[in-house]
Amino acid sequence: MNSDLRPLRAGIIGCGRIAGSIQDEVLHRPDFRALPYGHAPAYQQARGVELVAAADPQDGVADAFARRWGVPSAYRSLDEMLAAEHPDIVSICAPSRHHTELFLAAAEHPSVRGIYLEKPVALSLGDAARMRAAAAASGVVVVVNHFRTFDPVWRQIRRLIVAGHLGEIRAVQVRWVEGWSFGGSHLFDLLRHLLDETPVSVYAVSDDDPHGDNGGTALLRYESGVTVGVTMPLDAPGTEIVLYGTAGRIVVDEHGPKIFRRRDGLEILEPFPSTMHWTSGMVTAVEELVAAVHTGSAVSSDLEAGISALEIAVAINRSVASGLPERFPVADDTWIVPSI
């Protein structure tokens, strides 16, 4: 990217937790080594962009947010912000029930060239299809905040898989949190990144409400033969992913990655084969978006990736409700995942 280009102007709609205050929750957690965490602090550190405005419909929220993060201007609505600021990039941090309307308004505005979108991208595949059409018509670049896909640890693990360090991946076992459509969106996009494929079927059961989004177990099957088992217990926080290959396995939890290799019939714990540079996945996502706006380069998690993650969440919820496996692609555009 040409360093002489002017910084792109960014605005945030929705000044709640993920926009900035979530940073307070993780500042002193040892498992969060790659800060910043939140849209506003990510924009402050990213190259080639400046955060110039924020908007929120609740009284005083955008003003308080702007004071905290040093944002020059605050507004009560996206329309006001677009009309006054003509931003190049819009971060959509509002609750997901508002994503579609806000996305359409941003994509249709002539100044907007990039959208940094929270997950799940929409509440239904029908709404997601409207967003896809709007993005195609306007040419706007979309990055979805699946920050683990941009994280340096997971990128190195992807490189190890491609290099054959684990042999052929046969299975993945996961413990995850925060529901199929919310936290699950991170997981499903990360699996896409690691396995370089999407599932062909899923079967799921629920731990609680058979029509709810939280808690349960799902088995995802892929065309290559890989199976992914996901447990999402309601009362057991923490995450863990274990990738099983023919030559070893990798375990990643809140303590970091561990790699085990098979030698002479034994499993040996080896040093993780990388010197990690702890960079924020959110900063990387913003910088990929900036580069894509300027040059048309690819981004690691785009709107199609976000829609794919939503489709998996819809399929899981449909399987829970029916008691039957669900195959992909999902034909139901009307199923609504629980609103966040």
C-alpha cells in the first residue's frame, strides 16, 4: 500500500461493548496478549486510517464514547454521520438485529468504500442475501470481525497444516462458548480458515431450549472426510480446539498452543515451531480492509465468509428443532437466529 495515500476516514455506528468498552474486560487477562481489542482502539493503532466519527441513538452514548476515545464528532444516527462526515469506512457495531438496515444504508452511500462488520452478519440468510446484493452493486469491501482468523497464532497453525506438519487432518474436537450464531460465528470462520472447506452436513442436539441458540453439541461433516465435534456447554467457560492429524495433533486453549508429534509409536510434546509476534487480530483486520479499499487485495474474512458462518448456525438450529441432520446449502432463507 502506498504510504503517501491519505488516511481513510472511518466512522462507527453503535458505541457499545465491541466498539470500545470490551477492551476494559480483557486488559489484565493473560490469555489476551494481542491487544487492542475493540473497534475504536484498533482504529487508533491501525495504519492508513483515522477514526473521525461515532454514532449511537441512545442519549449521550456517542458523546461519551467520543470523549473517551478522542473521536472528533458524535451523532445520533448513521444517516447523520454519513451526511456530515462522508466516511470511507463504516464499522457496524450495533446489535445484529440492526445489521441489515445499517449495512444497506452504508453500502449505498457514495463515500463508503469499506465496511467492518460485526458478527453474526445478519439474523437470516434472506437478510444476508440482501446484503450480498448491495455489496455487489456498490463494490464496497467488507471485512467481518472474525478476529481469530486474523490472529497470528491461528495463522501460524494454518501454515503448519498446509506444510503437512500434522500429516492429514482427520478430525477436530472443540469446546466453545457464546452460542451457535454469536461466538459460533468466530469458530465456524476459523474452521473454514484452517480446513479450507465448508461442511456438507451437521447434526446437533441442544442442552436447553430445543429452539434456542445456546448450549448443545454438534457434529459437522466435511466432503474431505474430516469430522468436527463441537460442545458448547452452558456452564463451562473457556475454549479449546484440538486438531488431530495422521502425524500429530495441536491443542489450543487459553494457555496457548501446544503441538504433539508422533515418533516411533509415541506422542512427543514439541516446542511450538514459531516465534510469535503478538499483533492484534482486529488491527490486522482493519489494515487488510484499508489495503483492499486502496488496491482491491483480498481480505481474510469477507462477507461470504460471514454468510457461511451464519448458514452453519442456521443449520444447527434447524437440526436441533427437527432432530434430524441438516445438509448444506441450507434452503431456508427465513429462519431467524436469536437476536443479539
